[in-house]
Amino acid sequence: MIGPEKTLLLSPSPVDETRPQNRTNEIMRKYADIVEQIAKSTGSKYIDLFCIMIERPDYLSMLSDGLHFNSSGYSFLAELILRKIGETNG
């Protein structure tokens, strides 16, 4: 069984609020807070993708449709995950 020390939880990313089909960043922040609470309560690793991305003025350029990642968004996410794995292993 894989334990919390090898589990990595990610918050949702922020969205483009100018697109009507998308959620709001206020709601996404609430989801992020819940994921963080779960990570803390279980001892899992956590990446606060919402906070990391929302602080970047170019975060919208990482979204293909205002909600889902494009190739640069996936590259950004992969780097964050690799960095967190590196911290965990070492």
C-alpha cells in the first residue's frame, strides 16, 4: 500500500474568469484550501498550484480554454512535480 509520504496532492489551478463557462477563482481557492487541509491531515505532500499560478501575471497563457492546461501549462506543472519529488527524495 502506498502511504501518505509517497502521495502528492495538487490544488486546482486558477481559471480565466472572463470565460463564462469557467468557474471563478474564488471557488477554485476554496477547493485549493480543502485539498491543503486533506494533505495536512493525512501527512501527504502538497503543491498549491493555485497560489503558485495566480501570482504569475502570465498564468492565462498556460490555459488552452481558460480551464485546461496547454503544452506550456503541462510543462510548468511537470517542473513543479519534479521539484517536489526531488525535495521529497532528497
